[in-house]
Amino acid sequence: MPASTMSFPKIDAFSFVGGEARYVDDLRPPALLHMAVVRSTRAHARIMHLDTAAAMGVPGVVRVLAGPEVATHLQPLPYSFGDPQLLGGRRRRFDALPVDEVRYVGEPIAVVAAENVRAALAGAAAVTAEYADLPAFLDARVFLDGQASGPPEELRSHVVAENRFSSGDAAAAFAAAEHQLRLSFSMQRSSAAPIEPRGYLASWDESTGRLTVHASHQQPFQLREQLAQVMGLAEEAVRIVVPRVGGAFGLKMTGPVEEPLVCLMSRLCQRPVKWIESRAECFLGGGREQYHDVRVAFDGSGRVQAIRDDLVVPIGAESPAPGWRQAFVSAATFPTAYDVPNVEIRSLVVATNEPPWHSIRGFGKEGPVLVMERVMDLVARQLGRDPADVRRTNLVPREAIPHRMPSGYLIDSGDFHAVLDEALALADYERLRVQVRTAGGPDLLEGVGMAFEVVPEGGGHAAGRLTAGVAPTAAAPESATVCIDASGHVQVLSGVTNPGGGNDTALALLAAAELGASRSMVTVVQGDTDRCPPGTGNASSRATSVGGAAVVLAAREVAGELRRSAAAMAGVPAEQVVLRDGAAHLPAGEEVSLAELCRGIVAEGRGSSLSATRSYQPKNLHPGGETDVYRYSYPYFSSGGYVARVAVDPRTGTVVLRGLTVVHDCGRVIDEVLVEGQLQGAMAMGVGLALLESWQADPYGALTTRSFKEYLVARAPELPSFTIGHHAVPTPNTLLGSKGAGESGVGGALAAVVNAVDDALSRAGAPPATTFPLDPPRVLALLAGGGEAP
Amino acid sequence: MSRCRVTFPGSPADAAAALLRIAEQGGRPLVIGGGTLAVPWLSQGLVAPTDVVDLGRLATDRIEESAETVRIGAMVSYQQLIESRVVAARLPLLQRMARGITGGIQIRNQATLGGAACAARPYSDAPGVLVALQVTMAVEGSTGRRNVPAQDFFVGPERPALSATEVLVDMAVPGSVLDRPSGYYKLKLGESSWPVVTAACLLPRGDDQQGCNLVLGGVGDVPLVVPVPQADPGELDRARVSRAVAERVEALPPDRLWGDVRADRDYRRRVAGEVAYRAVRRAVESREGAR
Ligand SMILES: Cc1cc2nc3c(=O)[nH]c(=O)nc-3n(C[C@H](O)[C@H](O)[C@H](O)COP(=O)(O)OP(=O)(O)OC[C@H]3O[C@@H](n4cnc5c(N)ncnc54)[C@H](O)[C@@H]3O)c2cc1C
């Protein structure tokens, strides 16, 4: 069994740092056309007239497509990840381009193909539109008032879904409560912001009737399925190839309208067509925004008896892309790692006239972590107790796991108390707690904060009891093919893809371990729907845990065959053959190299290589004593304890992050370097969300954070080196016992940093921080004693 | 975006002549210095000039020291400012400002001080520093050259005192500000952020009778000169500086206060005194360090 990868470094690191990696924009086939997108300048309006004639007159422009023509070629766009009703959501029809109404500033209204990028942009600029404005709905906070009695009639048309989850009897618990708190929290809209924005190159081949799409994408098989459907093609007629990807973070899932449009353009022009998103276009997307009105009942020991959260989640304009589904996950993840007997979550998911949500790392799970961790801190503060103790009092104990959450999500594994205590010890929390009170002074406020994060992972965001009329859900499988050829070379073909984080290295490592092969003997092929067995790409922190399990199963099958061959040659039982160091070792001490063994097998005429394809599905275990039946949902939960230390400059509101520590449980660690790489990135994102990142628009709904000079992310110089520890509690639900790495870290770091800043501010008499990010203007407003900056 | 002609004038007079010609033909010129702002505007289709006037061959990229002044060509890059021995020795304020420019070595090599001045953004470092240094901006037009004090050069946000037929040639730093102890403080929201509020401070040299120059950037829509009480710089404590800043800011009409996506006017007004004080303190420290 592989333990660590000290001898197994990341396979392709040099191609990334050396500039050799080829991205979609590096592909330039002959006769290539470039596409540009014309976008709405209105948040909500009727399209009175769209004039494309001038654009056709721009030199180099080959074709302009607008809504009415597109509708004659393309089927309506399907919802990604299944029917909205799985999440209690309403359904609507989506066309690739609008015909009569625009719903946000930046919505595509036409596309232009031209001989070069300049001409395409010039053509797009020459398209003119006349609009009749309609009322724009840009601030969903109006839903916060009187949420208990349901949304007012005149606002009902904005409601996409209502999600309610409850357990126990919250009303009774509040009536009997010793202590109560009421808090509101506003989490800002933020964006995925990968280094490489989206990009597609579509090549239609009229002679074969096949469409090949090179895409910077996370989910090639989903893209193939949906493009085939929208284009009216057989799935076999579509090939998706994913070149190197410069980060995805959820942004590159299936659904944006440029996907079918670039393909249609290629088919109509009979030439390859490329579309590369600009940075400003990339920043249109967003997610995570949510408003919470939280009530908490607790006793003098800090034990939380009840929590009620009325939340409003504005998902932007409705879209078939999966982003809006994160709203359900946010509500369903309450009350995170805590064992709260009485829970009432009422979530309104509302459409606005802002750009649609895209999926973002964390997939909705970071919002509830932020809220619950703020709640734990504020309960502790009200009682004058150590926030660590209040958490210990409320965390789900190890012996109560598996633990069913109000939504129906099942916490499968974990040891939260141990993880928290190890994190506190690793960060030297007791000492920090004293130190922040004595250090500093009028020029510097020091603070320490903690957070506990759980992250449901592995795919399966719908949840709930499986009662009459409720559609069941099932685990999505991953598959892999492992083959070894006559020269002993091992090829792994996987249905999971690599957004740049390096899961290919983990897959190679797992195959090599089963086959006793060395690193140089293995190559990994991903992201090509013609070559790879199907899978879900990269999503829900499952590439290694689930995709890796399929690799292990396939590799085991090949290994078995190799052992049997070696055994037959030597006349010994197969169980006595050990595959190690690129050879089959026989009991008598002899060895046969894998290459030799394979040559023998090939010579026997058993094909040109030895190959096996296997698929793997994680499972849901059913806790004993449970009588209700539940839908299949996230098979495993990773968890983590986080401690942050900050210094706040009270005269400017600037925050410096001094330290960030995590102890993380992702089950069995397959590759420590890769897991920690994921954590580093996720934690950096969490820090950015706590302190800087904020999607902003003007009063008319037009994006104002159009570049990295306005949309600020945390950069290396402002981040301390993180301290990372592991505490592995394997999940019973995957073959290898491994859980996820990828999403976890965002919510934990976010909440810990916010709590640390709040700790510093509270000692200076500021009211609790409830609106984020805690950027200098907001911090200064809090220190000024009250009202937060808007 | 349409096609446009590109010219490479060989001298400031050529540049002015080219601009005049374009104006007479009713064209829309775009002057490009280092191009770090102007080229992205072009490629993003935010501007649609008929003519591009590229100053790359103007030979105004020198730093010249004479007895009376240090003359900095409009096309001098931040990196030149960082590496120049004259700037290091006599204008540490300018060097410190250049060192804090973000964007890495590519930007520091390509972006010019003149370009930053002509962009005249309230959310940038250079304007306040140029005003603190009492620089004289030499502007070439079709009718010849004129000199504009830096303080008058910044007319409004993104509005330099340049007509459509003029280019900035160089910036002359007077002898009276050379070798003076100085301090610079920049407040920004994150590592990659544009400046939010800046302050540049020059203290008197030794015991002569000069005053203290204190200039704020990012508070008003142009650099704000803050009159500082004639005190021993050592007595310029937080309260005194903050009071002086508050008085200056209060005197400003509200519509001349600056706010943008990073921070509103209110925040800038609130931190202005502290930012100014930190610049003063750094200047005092640098003077004491030199003693
Ligand atoms: C990544 C990045 C990071 C940056 N970081 C900072 C920072 O930390 N702080 C900061 O203050 N700034 C920063 N800047 C802005 C930088 O200072 C300016 O981009 C640069 O100084 C402009 O100079 P340029 O020569 O490139 O100007 P250009 O882009 O060539 O021109 C800018 C404007 O000035 C005009 N112009 C230029 N030269 C002349 C001239 N001689 N006569 C007349 N008009 C002229 C042009 O027509 C145009 O309107 C950054 C920019 C980038 C791209």
C-alpha cells in the first residue's frame, strides 16, 4: 500500500512551471475562426431591436448569430446535474441566446465569428441593440423581512426554490431557552477567478459528421452529453478533449451558453471556431452570496438547544448550469459539525438580475460553516467562555457517528473532538489566547480565532427522506482502464480530469502500487471522451477517492493476470508471486521483469496489451436503528479544525494574517503533497473571502470588479506559511477509506480568520462582525463602534 | 475597433506636430508612452483611436542631474528610478515610491513616470509624489514648450493639464527639494490593490527655513497639499498632523473627495490623517537615521 510520495513527485510539474503545458488557447488549427460575444448592457429589458448588419460589414467578420436564428438550430439547454425538482426547484426553459428579453448585464445576446480576434471584437462592438427597460431586481435582501410568513405575493415570481429542513421542536426549545441570540450575517458574492478563464475550440467535420471540442473544462463527459442533446447529435458524434487546465474551481462545469454557441458557429461556418473568455467576462460569474437571520437558544454551559436560520440566497439569473444548486447545499449542510437537537432551516432561493451563479470551490458548504462558527464564538462570548469549550460541548461526538443531519445528509465518519484538539495543540492555542490579550496595544490589535469545518463530499448534493413521490438518487460511478503493453509500460485512462491540482499523479501512484511498477513506467490519460472511460471529471472532491478506487480495481485485475502468468511460468501458486520494483518476484528468489512478463503474454497471442476497465461507486452506509429510508447523498465528510492569528491596525482597519493552522481529516491520505497542495489553495481562497474578495456591481447591475485590480484575491506575499496536520479517520464508504481534499479549507480558513479579526475587534469594543469581507473600510467602521459599512 | 495609423515621432516637437496634424484632420489620437495602460485599453476595445502616437523613440528616457535640478524624462521607467544612483542619493522619496509599484519587473520596466502623471489617476502613487517634490512639468505643444507646476498639472481625476496636441516631455525636480529627508506611506487593501490613500512628506533640510511638504493622494480627486504648522518636525505628532489634514480635507467641496470601488470617500477621509502622520514619521526617522 502506498503511503507517501516522497519518491513519486508530481508527474507534470515541469511542464507547468517551464511553460510547456499546452492550454486550449495554444491550439491554432488551420482556417481557425475566433468568436466574440455581444452582451446585454441592461439588467432587465425587452429586446426591441437587434441590428447585426453593421457587424457583418466589419472586415474579417464571417458570421453573426442572434437569438432567433440560433433557436432554429439548437434545442433548449438541459439542466446540469438533473432536474431542479430534485432540489425542490422550479423548472424553466433556457435557450442559448435570448430572443426577446435580457435578464442581466453581460448576458450574451449575439455571437460574432471572424478571421481574427480583433475583427471578432470589432464585429461584436458593431452590433447594436435597442431595449425597453423592465424593473431590475438587484437586492434580494427585501426577502429577509417577514420570511417566516413566506415571501410577499409581489416577490413570489423571483422564488426559484424553498428549502426547509428541520429536526426536533425548535419552537418549544426557544420557548424554554435560558439564553438566546439573534444574529444576521451577510456573505458577499465572490467569484472563482482561475488563472486561465474558460475557453473552447470547436471543430465540426462535415465529412464525418463529427464535432470535436477542445475545452478548458471540468466535466468532459457531461459536456459531451449536453452538447449532443443541444446540437441534435448522437453522443458518439461528439468528442471532447481537455488540454491542460489552468484552474477551474467549479467555474468550468457544463452549462454556459458559449459552449453550444461556439459549436454551432463551427458547424455553420464549416471551420474550427475558438472562443476564449476575457478576464472581465470571467468576472461576471459569481456565487456564495447569502443572507442569514439566525436565532440561537442555548444553556449556561454553552450547549446549543436550538437554531433557526431564515436564509435568502440570491443566485443571480436562473441558469441550467449547476451553480444555483449550491443554495440547496448551503441550507442542507446546517448545522455543520454540531449536534443541535432542534433545528429549523428555511431557505429562499431567489433569482435576481445579476449574472447567474457558477459553481465555486466549496459548493455552498462554506457559508454554513461561516455562520455556525460565528454562532459558536458569539455564544461563547455571551457566556464569557472559551470558544474551544463551547465547540467541544456541541460537536457531534465520535460515538454518535454516523450522524444523520436534519437535511438527510449523513456524516459517515470523523472524530471531531480529536481533530479540534489536535489543531488547537498544533497552533499552541492556549498560549496564543493569553498572548493576544497582552500583546499589541493602541497601535495593533491582536486576535486569535478558530473554526471547525465539515465538508460533505463525493457527489450527491440532493438529500432527504425517500418518501412517496420523492425521486430517488444514486451514486455516480467513476471508471478507469489500466493497461500494460509488451514493453511493460502502464497506461491509466481515467474518467476523472485534472484541473491543474495534479490528481493524475495520485492515479499513477495508485496504479503503480498495485502493479509493482515504478513512476517512470506509468502514464495517465484524462479528459478525452474518445479514449477514456466515462466519469464525472473533477467535482465534489472525489477524483482520487472515487476515481482512484476505479484505478485500483482495474490495476488489481491486471496485476492478478500478471501474477498468474508469472506463476504459470514458474509452476508456483499465483498467491506466492509478488509484484515489486517493476518485476514479478517468485518464491525461489528469482524475478521476471514486468516487460518480459508482458512480452510473454503478448507472444501467447492474448492481445497487444493486458488491459482491464473497472468502475467504482462509493456507497452510503445505513446507520443501525434507523427506520426511515433516505436518498443517496454525499458518501463522505472530511473535517478540519482551523486556528488563525491576526493583527489588526486599528487606525486603518488593515488586517495582517500572522498564522493559519489546520488539522484535517480526509480519511486515508493517498498523497500528502497533493492533499496539502489542495489545502493550501483552498485556505488561501478562504483567507481572500474573509478579508478581500468581493464581487461588485453598480446600481444598474453592471460589474465594477472587472479585473484583479478591483477584485482582490489573497496573494502569496500577504499569506503566512500555513501549518498543516492530518488526522485520518477512514470512511467506510470508499474502497480506499479516503475522503476528499479540494473543497475543504475554504470555509474553515474563512471562518477562522473572520473569528480572529472579530476577537481582536471585540476587545476594542467593536460590535460583532456580521458582514463580509472584513476589508479595511468595514473593519474601521466596526471599530468606530457600530454600524457596519454597507 | 478599427484600423489606425501608428506614428513614431523622433522628438517632442515631432510628436506635437503629429498631434496637430491629426487634430486638423478630425482624427482621434492615442498617445502611448510605456503602454501599460493604453495598450490594454486598445486591445479591450475601450478606445477607438484613428491614430496612435507612440513615444517610444522620443529619447526622453534619461535622468539628468545638473547643479540646479534633476530632470526626469517622461519616458523614464519605474525601474530606472529604482536603479538610478542620482535618484537613490538625492530623491529617496521617488525611489521608495517606485519600489512599491506592483505588477512585477515587467511593469516596472515598461511603465513610465510620465505615463502615470498623464493618466492622472487618483488611485496611483506618482501624482502625489510629483506634487510633493514641487516638480515642474515640461509640456510640448505645436506652439512650443510650456512649464506647468505639478500642482496645476493635475486638474481632475484622469485629467492632466494637457491639450489634445500636447505631450509631456520631462519633469524637473528643483534643487530646493533635493537631499531632503522624506517619507512615503501607501495604504492599499491588499497586495495587488491599487493605492487607496498615499502620503508623501519632505522635511526641511537641516535647520534651514523651508517648511514641510505634505501631500495626500487618493483623498481628493487630485493630490492635496496639506499646510503643516511651522514646528520642529520632531513635534509633528499624530494629533497635530491629523488636525492639519482634517482642516484641509474639510475645506474641500464634497464633490472633490475621491471614492471608488476599493473604498468610499468616508473611509479615505477617516484614514487620511493617520496615513499622513505615518509619512511624516518615516521622514523624521529617515532624518534621524541620517544623523
Ligand atoms: C499590473 C500593473 C500594476 C500597477 N501597479 C501600480 C501601482 O502599484 N501604483 C501605481 O500608482 N500605478 C500602478 N500601475 C499603473 C502604472 O503606474 C501605469 O500603468 C504606468 O505608469 C503608466 O505609464 P505608461 O508609460 O505605461 O503609460 P501609457 O499606458 O502609455 O499611457 C497612459 C496614459 O498617459 C498618456 N501618456 C503617456 N505618456 C504620455 C506623454 N509623455 N505625454 C502625454 N500623454 C502621455 C497616454 O495617452 C495614456 O492616456 C500599475 C499598472 C499595471 C499594468
